[in-house]
Amino acid sequence: MMEKQQDSGMDYLESLPRRWVTIYIPLGIFVFVLLFPFYWMTITAFKPDSELLMQSGNPFWVIAPTLAHFKKLLFDTPYPQWLFNTMLVSVLSTVLSLAASVFAAYAIERLRFQGSKPVGLAIFLAYLIPPSILFIPLAQIVFKLGLFDTRWALILTYPTFLVPFCTWLLMGYFRSIPYELEECALIDGASRWQILTKVILPLAVPGLISAGIFAFTLSWNEFIYALTFISSSEVKTVPVGIVTELVEGDVYHWGALMAGALLGSLPVAVVYSFFVESYVSGMTGAVKE
């Protein structure tokens, strides 16, 4: 008995360095690599121009913090309007994409019609088409509809890459909901619309949140469509505005650029912080099948 206790104690001592090598050190390196760009972006946003151009000193720290770059960004550029445009486009395109994805995913997974599996696979494969190929035919459609240089050009084109993935994600989550619940509702006389709104959707809230966060993030960071379909400064979104308006020839206003990137990343970070648990559970429910 004493030997077993001693052996177990030695195993504990041997496992501690092993955990450092297999868990703590790799996790620390991963967190450092992940967060260092945000740290660099933050200190650059608060550095005065004299420090940004200074070749000596510590580049990883701020000696004399300043808010001049934020003041220039908020009061000398249309950045507040860009932020409003980005928020409006992201929210509306996310809502439209989720509505379409819910109907598509429910029809494919719950109605069990012939050929539903190939249709689901085709929808997911449509997501793999790069936007650099799609924006050329979409540009012709936008011009013909008279939507060029308007927010609606982005609101109506973003679902082309949001709907396929959201549909595939919701298909996996709907698949995890027991069919018995739907059959009981049908026996009680419920219609398909009532089943969808009163049975399926309340149980699929984590999946909806997960798909919504994904769609919102993609819409917020989208660049190619916003650069192609928008030309006026007052209609631009944040990713396009800070790149096209804060770079003058070969002059890069790094302080204002980093301040714009920092402020532009905060809404997405806030959304993730509020719904991170639902996001993880939604992703888990979608892929476990």
C-alpha cells in the first residue's frame, strides 16, 4: 500500500512538467501569437507621430500616449459615418441571410424530400466559390438594378456568401433536434409553420446565434464587394474607408489607421463576449452529427 502511494505521488510530480510541455507552454505561445497583433495595433494607435518615426527607443511600449489619432479619426474624417454604414449593412445582411438560411435548412433537413442530401452539399460547395470570381457578375447585376454606390448594393450581395455557410451550419443543428418532437406536433394538428416557429426555432437558438455571429463578422470585415460597389466616401464601410481615405499616395497615417482598426474591431469583440457560450454550443451541435 505504501509503495502504491509513493508511486502515485511520483506520478503527480512527473505529470506536472509534462503538462507544462504539452499544455501550458503551447497554449501560452498560441495566446501570444493570437493577441500580439491587437497589442501592436493598440500601442500604435496611442503613439504620437514623433514616436512612430523614431528609430531609437522601445518599439513595444508607448512613452507619451496621445489621443490625437482618435481625434483626427473621429472629427477630421467621415469615420463615424463609415461605422454607421458598416453596422447597418452588417445587421441587415445578417437578418436577411438568417431568414433565408432557416427556411432552406428546415426544408432540406426536416421535410426529407428526394435529393435533399445533394442539395445540401451543393449549398455548402457554393460557399467555397471565392468572392473574387463572384463580384464580376454581381457588379453587372448591381449596375443594371441601379444600386451602384448605395448601401443596398452591399446588403443584397453579402447574402451570396453568407447564406450557404449559415444554411449548412443550421442543417447540422436542425439534424440534432429529435424528430419525435416534430411528429408529436403533427399529431396534435400543428402546421409546418407552427412547428418551425414554436418547436424548432426555440430549440435552435444556440445554432441561430452561432450562425448570426458568423454572418455578422463576415459582413463587418468584407472588403472586395465594398471596394467594388461603393465609390462615395459617405457610403463606404470601415474596412474600405480606413484603407482608401487614410492612405495618401505613399504616405500611411499609421496612427489613424491603427485607431480606426481598433475601434472597428470593438463591436465584433463585444458581440463575441456576450454570446460566446451560445456560439460554442451552436458550433458543437452543428458539427457533432
